[in-house]
Amino acid sequence: MMLPGGAMLILLPMLCLLWGASWAATLGGLGDTILGPKEFRDVANFSTFLLDQSSGMLYLGAKDAILAVDTNKPNQPPQMIVWDVPVDRRKSCVAKGKTEADCNNYIRLLEFLGDGRIYACGTYAFDPQCAFLERSSFTLEKSEDGGVKMETGKGKCPFEPSQHYTAVMAGGTLYTAATSNFLGTLFDISRATGPEQERIRTERSINWLSDPEFVSSAFIEQSADSNPTGDDDKIYFFFTEVAKEYDLYTKVKVPRVARVCKSDVGGMKTLQRRWTTFLKAELVCEDKPSGQRYNILTDVFTTQHIPGDPSSTHFYGLFTSQWQREEVSAVCVFSLSDISKVMDGPFKELKKTCENWINPEPVPTPRPGQCLNSALKAEGFESSLKLPDKVLTFVRDHPLMENSVTAAPLLVRKGITYTKLAVTQTGTEERPRGAVLHLGTDRGELHRVAVVGQNATLLQEIPLFSSQEPVNNILLHQGRALVGSPLSLARIQAEGCALYPSCEVCARARGLGCVWTTEGACRPTTEEPGPGDMIDDALRKCDIQEGK
């Protein structure tokens, strides 16, 4: 079916995206605010968001600048630090064949250090550099000569403003997935900070990483009271790469999830200063009835379905397709438990003669790629440095798992390119009702979709920025969404039935526990809907109230 604006909605078996007559919404009177180039004094190219959840202070990485916005008082002028590149460095960058626009300092990394400082890294005219930002004074630390105190950002930050990249802080240590050379031809997943001897990375092999486009990363910390095996904390990386396991003439791209362990320090001889726990698996987002796969991963949102329980972690992935001739976007969700099962399963093996994958040779003991746990330590393997050479050789040659992590799409939309995703859960732990997907588009809009059981229902399409400003960041904070583009920032209400201004939209949110009252407002209700199609029933009540 065609929607306003030419967008096509796919109705998946068992997974329907319901719609109504009124699509567009505008910013309501719930404290919504948009800041644009005027408020940001023409600073542009916002690419990195870092939010202090306790204070509500939002730090923005931009071209040649870092800004701080108090999201509780968004109309106050933002604080700003200028961190640009000297003229001679910019000239040297241009002389190497780069454009003047790219030979600036695009801030691509902002991470809290835990000591009152922020670690900030920028492209710095294709020579990545990092600096330390004092939060209390909002200044960059200075060196003895009065300039910004800097250290190399290679392996921590991309060289180029547009390069795909992800980073996550785990226990005060930075883990990154980035290009590692000027030409952008080498790729590493690495522990980028910490003691020098523990800064390890991936093996330079196309079997480990094959022209990857990094998307997202997540640190999953084990819960102290629900970890009977003493398992290690893990870092997950999500990316799209060129598959080596398919014997096809066309380069086939596949989405992947890779996992490394926090205590991994590499091998003694084999895999020295390399990961000994690097494993990866294919993510399959597929509509089985049609056979359509969505094989390009563009964003991942990580959330716990039960707050405080790491085992309830789910990863919502935003996909598009290499094979579609028109715009298409899909959302699939993968559980941590399903990923763990695949990582604990059989390995694939690359047959060297024809470069495709076959079933593996016998797996040595202890199992290659597993994280250190109480049982391994009891056997004398207190460190990855003590693992047998045969185990390290096997994991070096077998990074890919035999099985895939599969899921069916929650929704598919044709004619729309979604760029960012965030998710809020509704209801309580005892009585979960569903989820709301907050989806940013390449045309500056925010779409809200309710997912309840097998049904996905489009609630709102909210224009925020100009059609030339793609949404590139969405953060959730205290019931609001902080939505960013390269030029602007919006703060809008993200939770609650009061979001839905009409009976029709409120009816579509019925599965989330919303009901339209006789006073003409959308309010939460604890009443369970009756039998039958709850949304159709609620829409009929709207027609009756409006005298249709």
C-alpha cells in the first residue's frame, strides 16, 4: 500500500504495520525545543553525542569545536571550546591530496574517563589526535607551551570525517573499531588505551575483517549476583563486511556481530598482542515467507528488557538491503542469549584451495575463543597468555561461527531510509506492554512505531529538521528524546500517552496502555483491552465520539 509521500508499507505475515489517515505530527506543548545554526553560532558537522545522565549535560563533537548543552535548560546559550588545526598542518593535509573541507578537526570521539574528565579525539587533518577535557572548567588541558595537550589518536579515532567507526568505554579502558592508516585500507578492532602490553588488536587477515563498515559497540558487564560460572565481561561489535564464505562473483555484504573478552591480553607466542577471544557470526534479518534478506546493518540500539539484568540484553538492528533498487528499511531484534548460543556452537573453516567455508576440524580443549571463567582458572589458565598454542592457532584460523543469529523483521518500510534508532519499553517488569521504536530518517524526521506482540503500528511522523539534514543521533533521557543532525538538536517528549494529540493516534497506541478519554485527552490506563483487534475497536470508538 502507498502512503503519503510515496512511502510503501510492507505488511508482513504476523507482523503488521498498521496505519491511519493522519500521518504528520508537529511539536507539541510538552517542552519541546529545537536548536539550530543560529543557536550554535554556525558550528556544524555534529557527529558525536555524549550525555551525562545525572546532570543532563550533553556534549557535542563538531567540526573544530566541542559544545556543551544543558538539556534541562536548552534555551541557554551552549558552552563552546574551539579545537582547530594549525594552518601549516591543514596545508600539509591538502598537499597530500585531501580536500580543504576534510583537512579540519572533526571530533569523532567523546567518552567519560571517570575522573572528572572527558577523552576527546578528532581527525585533526588526517592525523588523529586526542585531548583531555576538564568538565568542571570546560577547558582542554594545556601543555607547557600553552597549546592543547595532545596524544596520538591513531587506532582510537578515524582519519577521515566520514569513515565508519565505533567505540565504547569498558572499565575505564577504550575499545574501538576503526581504520588504522591514512589510506583507510587497514581496519582494527582494538583495546586502544590502558597498559601498552595490553593494547591488543585483531589479526590482519581478511578472515577476521574483510572491508568492514563499523556500526556500533556495546559493553556487557556480568552481574555479580547472577554469574555462577565466574564468566568474563564482554565487548560486542556490530558491522557489515564483505563475506568470504559465499562462492559468488558479486561481492556479498553481510552483517556481523563480533565478541571479545575484557580480560583477554593476547597469546604468549601465537596471537601475541592479538585477540585470543575474537569470534564473529552472521546476523540474519530475513522475512522467511518472501525470502527477502536485509543485509546492510546501519545502526544498533542496545537495551535491557529487564533493567539491571544483563542476560535480558537485546540488540535492535536497523537494516537496509544491498539488492533493493529502491529505499527500504527494516528493524530486527536479536537477544544476547541467541548470540551466546551461536558463539558457543560449531565453527566454520575456510578451505584454502577454493576459499569457501566447510565444517571444521576437531575442536581442541579448552574451547577456543571462550572467555576466562572459574573452571578455566581452576585448570591453571588464569590468563590468555597461558592458553595452549593449538588453541590459539585454531581460533586464529576459525574466527567465524557456523550458525547465524536469525530474526524476522519487526517492521519493513519501502520508500523510507531510516538512519538512527532508539527504543523505549512500556509497561512494567511484571506486566510489559510493548516497545516504542524512535526512528530517525535521512530527511530530518522522527517516526514513532509501537511494537506490541506481533503487531507494529506507525504512530507519528514528526518533521524536525530540513530535508537536507539526516538524523544522525538519538539519545533517550528522562522521558525525552535528544535528536541530532549535522546542524541541529531537538529535545522532544518521548514517553507517555500525552504524546498522542488525537483520538486516532491515541487509538493506535492502545496496546501501549493508552486510551482516549471523554475529556478529549490521551491518558494511560491499567485496564486490559477486550477480545478482538484492540486498535480497530479503539478506532471505532473514535468514530462514534466524532459522530462519523
